[in-house]
Amino acid sequence: MLRDTIVHLLRDNYTESKIRGKKSYFLERQQIQSLSEFRTQSEIVAFLADSPYGPELSKLPESANPAEIEQTVRESVARTIENLEQSSKGSVHDFISEYRKRIDARDLANLFIYKLQGRPWEDYVQTRHPFATTRERDLRRLYNVDNPRTLTEIMSEDGVLGERLEDVSFDRLTTDKIALIRDIIVGWGDERFYNFVSKKLSGRDRAKCLPIIGSTLDLGNVAVILRGKILGLANIREHLVPAGWKLDEKSLKLLLTSEDVQQALDRVGQDRYYRNVLPGARQKYDETKSLAFLEILTREHLLRLAREIFLGVPYTIGVLLAFLVVKENEGQNVAAIISGVDAKLPSERIRPLLAA
């Protein structure tokens, strides 16, 4: 134990000090709520002037559209993480590199969906995450592939995406089908990161990181099962990530054998771990006929786990993962507010889109 503590102190002291400094600039919950009250983008930009987003936002012209502002927010988040990566070494640097590969999967999910929708490259490239690692020329090469089945086979070197999307029809792209495709591709990226944490980390590093990435994996599988029920898919298991954390085989079978999405929601609401993560899920679905609330509840759960890590021993890679979770969520909240204001949504309709 003493040896582990010394190793962590020597390895993580500088990174932890930088994270401690950057944490002090997180937007508070009240600040996020205040942002949702504004009615114009210029008010939002002015409010964020003294935040870490200020320097980048100040460079935008007054005529900047919402997409440009959201991309600038993402660039600010990416710059913060890149700063940590540049000063990291050894296993910490490897950890951030693997985290970036996870973000690549989100970019690939967007690419595939934009391609299915017949949208031009110029639309897609605006959504790219600045922190992703895939080169633009490689993404363009993928975008030029016309056959979606061929594209699923070459997006992942191991061919896993081709197998997991094999039974999904790419015709009649409903909201739920688009969400299912996205969940499957993003789940593949989460699975790779989970395997890194499980196999390459050890001790306190592994113990602190597993609840976050393990919950992400489990709740991603729950989302795929629920959407599969809505779409009437015959073999939902083929679309799932085979790894799991708290969602064991018995729990999976219960969900998979549910007659419909309502029964599946009832059963996940009785799970000994996730019933506290997805409270009132059946009621939310019955009221909205949408699973959009799942993403918000998942993000809120990850935020709770991250805050618990911040309260513990600071010298673990878990503190870095907790910082990444909170920082990315903050960027997502700001982007959601910008989109909501642009759509002229009242604040009471914007707040449910925020995880705080």
C-alpha cells in the first residue's frame, strides 16, 4: 500500500495539481441554470466571457451561427484536455490516448448517420470533435464509401461494427433507429475503453475508473435493448456489447425477454443497482413516448460518480477520468442551451436537457 501511494504521488502529483486548478473554473449549477434563462446567443456569449470558454468565444464574429458557437465550445473543452495530455507521461498519457479513441467512435457514429441521411461532407465535418484522433483525410475516405454495409465493415478494424449492425435495416430512418445505430457504434468505442481500463490498469486506478466506464457500458446496453424493443428487432443480443459490469447475464436475460419496452423499463427499474440510476423511467417514457431522458439520467449518474472520486484520494487516474466526465458534460450543457435558445425554446423546456 505504501509503495502504491509513493508511485501515485510521483506519477500524478503534477497532473493532479493542474486538475485541481482547472476544477476551480467549472461552471456551477446555478450558472448553468442562469444560462438557460437567457433569450439570445449574445447574452450567453457575454455571460461566458470570464469562463474558460471566453477566449475562444470572443474571437467569433457577431454573425456566428449556433453551430459555430457550439463547435467553439467543443474546441475549448478539447484545448483543456489537450493541455493535460501534453503534460502527462507514462500510464496517464496512455489513458488519455485511449480516451481520445473513445471519442473517435462518436465521430464515426455521426459520420455514418450523416452518410445514411445523404447529407454532404460539409455538414458532417462541422460536427467533428476537436479532440478526436482520426485524421480528416481518413474520415473523408470513409465518407466516400457509398455502400453502408461496406462502410460498417471498414469503420472498425476488427469487423465488430459490421456484425453488430448486420440485422439493422438502413431504410426508413426514424428517430429511434438513428439513435439505435448511434448507440451501437458509440458502445463499440466504450467497449474498447472498458477493456483498456479492465486489462491495463490495476489497483486504485482500476477501482476508481471502473464504476464510470462500467456504468456507461451497462446503460448503453440498456438503451440498445429498449430501442430494439421499440423497433421490433428479432435478435437484440447481437447488437449488444458482450462485456458488462453490474448488469449481469441474469439481468440481461430479463430485459431481453421482456414483451415490450414498457415491461423492460419496469424490469430495469427493479434492478438492484440501476433502479436508483433510472428512477421513474417507465413513467417518463409513458409521458413522452421517447427515450431521450436516458442520456440525461446516464450523464447525471456519471456526474455523481465523478464527484465521489473528487472527494476521495486524489492520486489516481480516476481523478483524471472524473475531470474529463465533468468537463465534457459541462460542454454538452452549454451546447444544449445554445441550441435551445436558437430554437426559441422557453427555459422550462431547456432545463430537462441539462445534466447537473
